[in-house]
Amino acid sequence: MADLIAALDRPAGFFRSRWHGQVSLDRLFWVDMVLVGTLINLATSFAALIALGFKWPAWASIAVYAAPFPYNVFLVLAVWRMSERLGPRAAGFARTGALGWLVIATVI
């Protein structure tokens, strides 16, 4: 029983805290998604181009390029879940921005 209480008292990890809305929507949207997520997508896109330049197999370059997609989807879903607490106008902005970012991040 003491182990269960200790586990509940410790701070949540990165993914869990975002999924359960334990960080602010501003941080999740602007820092985690727009800033860090965009940098990760740019880095993997650049790495995929370098892989093509080094004559790696096409499947390997595609795998490098597509690597951040699950993370991107997680961030969008976390924003979507967290925006349920907001009014309709703010929720619409957050959801539209998150989906737009996902489309742009996928194309980059």
C-alpha cells in the first residue's frame, strides 16, 4: 500500500503529464508543439535528406523522415483533450492550430 501511495505522489513523466492536462495549454501548444516539435521535425527532415545524400536505401530515409509522426500525433491529441476545458472560441483556436501544425509538420 505504501508503494502505491508513493507512486501516486511522485511527479508525472513528460507524456503522462501532457496527456492528463497537468501542464498549461500555453506550454503544451507553444513550447512543446510549436517550438520543440517543429525543431524535431526540421531536424529529422534534414537527417532524411542527408541520408539520401549518403545513398542510404529509400526506406531508411523515409523511416527517418517519418520518425516524429507518432510524437506529433500525441501532441495534437493532448492539445485536443486539454482544449475541452476551454470555451468554444479558445478550444476552436487551439484545435485548428494543432491540426494545422500537424499538416505542416508532416509536410516539412
